[in-house]
Amino acid sequence: MAMKGLIRTTLFCLRHMPPTCTIRIASFPHVNSAWSRFYSEQLLDTKKPESNENQSLLSNLEYMGVDITMARKRQPGILKKMITHEESLRKFLQSKGASRETIASIISRYPRAITRTYEHLQKKWEIWQSILKTDLHILKIVERSPESFFRSGDIENLQENISFLSSLGLTPKDLSQLLAKAPRTFSNRAELNKQMVYFLQDLHVCLGGENPQEFVKQIITKNIFILIRSTKRLKANIEFIQSTFKMMDKELLLWIQGSGADILDLCNTYIKRNYKNVQQKLHSLGCTENEITRIITSYPSILYLSPVNFLVKIDLLLKRGIGIDLVLETPRVLEVSVDNIKSRIDDLKEIGYNFEVNGIGILVLSQTSQVQDCAHLHTLRHRAQSKCCITSRGHP
């Protein structure tokens, strides 16, 4: 501190002395060099305190190719553990066909995986294999969603979930779909899955249904993400749909059992925002409230579209000469990507396809079906042109 004060004083004098003055800066032989070094080191020392992470673990993970920065962001506490099983995990996953890169990616994204013992992994894998059958199938799921396999260490809970879901009448194929696409269903506490099932059964009865078990099975198979959502979310969505579209109980029940199941798991705020966007745009194009209700209830997936995506597609169709009445008749056209809408309309117009007469269903066809239809249209057009030419030659 003494040295800093001395330096500041000297600089002040140099700045403020008259130009004609000179000053001799004396040396200070009595300044303790040890003290000056101490204070200098304190001022310059920006080194962070030593981490309490397990350095041996970090070395092992780095050697395995793990992204330490990502792992630290995801689950920093894991890197401080003294007992881990990264080597057992590596050997286990390799025995199932995983590459070095796959193993590193799994640990980077879900570090908790290294806390599971070899015995635990083996037992859990065997249970999953009873549903999915092949190691490759399981490995693909684990690679895509490491959390689903490594999150829970409760083997009994997993077995309870499988038993409970099977008791609902879900087939091995249904369970396979759930495990492949919504694996968190099986790592959920069994009690949470039961709460959702009981909620759906009560809903069915309240709306006048007579077979709650079959209803639950239908909903789960139509929307496999339903069990990883909260009952609060479902309740809010159902209340919004019924009040907005003024559905009677029986009507609502049929809608939920049909296409409505697809959107039950969406965030309530998201549904409301997208509904408002669809409503405003269609109103601006002259659609009635009944037409808006009809398109949304017959095609609920329209509420999946973000406001920007919906507006871009509607404006593109209008710009390409597709009337809003045709969109109302075939709303699934909104599933097609913007680029495909452009190219398909251009290709069809080039061969003389009349959308007003034939509708826009062809735009929704798969690429293979569309090619076949286009080929058929080309043939018809060629025949018509040939017939016209023959007629012209016969009647000059």
C-alpha cells in the first residue's frame, strides 16, 4: 500500500508541476524490497482458488474424450464425487456396441451416468431388453436420451411402472413405443403415472363415458407423451378447449378420444397464444368464427405451429394462388415445409394442375405418391395434346 501511495504522489507531481520546473526523483534505498514484492504479488495475483473437483476423475474423463466444460455445466456436483464408475460404464456400453465417441457424448450430456455400478446397469438393461428386445434399439434410445436410462437408480420403481402400464391393457408393442419415444415414462415415480391414469379415468366418467380403462388406453396410445405431463396442464387445456369452442360434455369426450388427444400435452400458454394467432389471421382473411372453430377442432395440430410458421405458410399459399377456402378444406397442407410448398405448387402448375377444380390434397402427399400422381397427370396431359393434334390434322 505504501508503494502504491508513493507512485500516485509522484505521478500527481509530474502532471501538475510548471513546465520550467525540474524535479529530481530520488531513489528510496530504505524501502523494504520484500514488502514491495509482497504487495506487487497481491495486486497481480488473479489466480482462482483451487477447485474441489476430483482431479483424478477429471483426468479419466478427459482421457475418455468427455467434454468437461459441458459436463460441468450440466451436473457440476458429479465432478466432485470421490467414488464413481466411469470405467465400468465404458466397458458396459462398449459390450453393447457403443463407440468411444458415443460413450463420451453420453457422459458429457448426462454425467450422472458414471455413478451407476456395472451390476445396476446390467439389471436395468435386462429389464429394458424384455420390452425392446435388441441391444441396438436400447442403445439408440440411451444415446438420444441418456437421462431416461441413467436418471433413476430405482429398479423396483421401473418394474412397478411396467407392471402398472401392462395392467391397463397396453401391449408389448405399446410399451415399446413408450420406451422408445417417451422413456421418461418409466423413470417417473410410479405414483405420478398412477395419478395421471386416475385423472383420465375420472375425466372420462365426468364427461359421460362408460369405459374408463379403454379410454385411458386410447389416450396413451394416441399421445405417448401424456404420462410425462402434469394433471394440472391437462386440466387447464381441457377447460380452455371446452370453454373456447363451447363443446358439450359428450362432444368434448369424442374430440379427446379422436384428434384432440394430440394436443393435450402442450403447454397451456402455448396453446392460447397460437389459438389467438390463428384466430386473428383467419379473421383478417374474412373467415367466420364457425369456420375458425371447425378448422381447429377438426385439425388440432394447427396449434402446434408457432405464430411465425403459421403466418409464413398462409401468406405463401395465398401468394401462390391457393385460396383460404382451400386451406380450410385441407388444413393438413400446413404440415408441409415452406420449401416443399413452393416446389410442389410450381411443379404442379407447370403441368397444368388446377387447384380450384382438383383441390390441394396432392400437396400433402408423400414425395413418392406425388411423383406417381404427377406422372399420371403428365400422361393424361400428353394424351389430351396428342388427341388435339390428331383432330386438328383431320380437320384443316
